[in-house]
Amino acid sequence: MPRFATLDDLRRACSDLPLIDPKAAEAARLRQGVLTKPPGSLGRLEEIAIRLAGWQGKERPALQRVSAIVFAGSHGVTARGVSAFPAEVTAQMVANFAAGGAAINQLAKAAGAELSVVPLDIDKPTADFTQAPAMDDDAFLTAVSTGHDAVAQDADLIVLGEMGIGNTTVAAAVAAGLFGGNGGEWAGRGTGVDDAGLKRKAEVIDEGLTRHAGRLGDPLAVLAALGGRELAAIFGATLAARRHRIPVVLDGFVCTAAAAPLAKLSAGGLDHAIAGHVSAEAAHRRLLEALSLSPLLDLGMRLGEASGACLAVNILRSALACHNGMASFAEAGVSEG
């Protein structure tokens, strides 16, 4: 039995979200003001420390348990020729994750993150969204519940990512369904499609938007009709992290599109989320701007797998090293300006 038995159950869970702890955030802000540096001189590192303090509910936050979760899913729309790689690569990459041979295995280790990979019926692709909803209600709620339950309540930070051939097409369709526009405006090259492949992606997205036009006013219906199991699971994990007051680092375009319905369902729904990076996928920057998320890194990455998000964890660790480890003016015997 999924955690969320009905869409109404899920909708209720999205409407009653905890807020940041203002006392902890203020205590962290005051601490930043007395450390041995000019005020604001560490830029966004100060903002990060204050934000993490507010969500963890303590003046000196910690990143002792960082959980990186990669969800994997398969997409029926790949049959439309929207990817440069065949659909079977999804299962092959999940095996590579298990063997420790992927980029995310190395980056998670470097970031001090515990990596878990959650495949979601990768032997059963979702429906081609140009012909039918990608997932019916039961499949959608099961995937959301799986993502929700993958989040450990005692984690200090959740890092989210995905794997799924065809999912940049799916993410572009979800973004268009949530924020408007057409396939040409949201489609990118993904795994490296050529010009003909890019045109085909845009046309497929437009077909999906037309078929599901009646669902576009409901963010959950958009994600179910145009998304995929791994996107639904990322949404569920993002929701769970918020309900447990755990900050989240989002990866690239697909991950951001998966989390975006929470911002549509609840004002400030992604206040606990940090954009780890802006990817090379064409529309990611546009999507981040629509969500008022400012990325930490811009390295031209487009791999997915939570790779950019794990890199960003190192910046968060540096922010907390300064916040927690620096001396105050009084402790150091340094005169304030």
C-alpha cells in the first residue's frame, strides 16, 4: 500500500509544509556578524550557513549524514527516437552504479555522501505520453511514495539525482506543462541528439502537451501524465525532506523539473531546496529562474546522476567549516572595524 493512497492525500501533504526555524537562522546570522571577517565578505557561503542553520534548527548546523539518492526509471517515449542512446542503457547504468564505476560513485565519495540507487520498474517503461498518460494514478502514487520513503528522517542533507534514457524529453514536457511554452522552447540535446533529433524531441513534447491539455492546470496531473517514475520519486523525496525539515540539493534539469510541482502546489514549497548547479541542458537556467533558484555552480555539466549536486556539497561543507570553525573577534583578540 503506497504511503499516499489517493491524489487528494498527496495534495494535502503538499499544502501543510513546515517553515524554516527563524530563531536558529537569526542566531546563525548573528554569529556570522561577529566572525573575524568583514560583514558579508564570504558572500553566498554566509547565506548557505544561515539557511542550513534555519532548516536544521540549530545555530551551528552539521553535515555528518549526507544522503545522495539516485532514482532510475524507463520511458515509453524513447520509442519515438528522442535519445542518442538506446533505452537499455538505463539498466546498464544502474548496474554500473552498483559496481561503483560511474561518475556519481566517485563524486559521492569525494563529497562524503552515502549513495543509494533506487530503480523503479526499469524493466517496465512508462506509457508513451503522446498516446496516454505516462502513469496512471496508482503507478504515480507508488513512485511518489517510494521516493518519499527513501528519505531517512535523521539525514542532515539530501542530495537528489536521476538516471533514465529519455528523461530530458520528459522533463521538458513537465516544465512546459507547469510554466507554459512549447517543445521548441524547452527541449535540449540531452544525451547529445543531432539537429534532427532535437526537432523530433520538440515535436514529441508538443504532441504530449496537446494530448494532455486538460491536465495542465494541475501540477500533480502534469507530473503523472508527462513525467516518469524517477521524476515522481524525486518529487516524493523533495516533499519528504521538507516535511522532515531537511535541506535538499537538487541536481540538473530533470531533477529540478521533478521538484518543481511542489513550488506550484505551495508558495515557498522549494524554500528548503538549493540548486547545486546549472546544467548545459538548454532550458535548465530558464527553469531555475522560474523557480527563483540561484545555482551554486556552472561547469557545463549535463550528466545527471546527482553529479553536479554532489559537487555542490563540497561548497556547503566549506560554508559550514567557516561558520562553525572561525573565531569571533573577541575570541581572536582582533579589533572590529
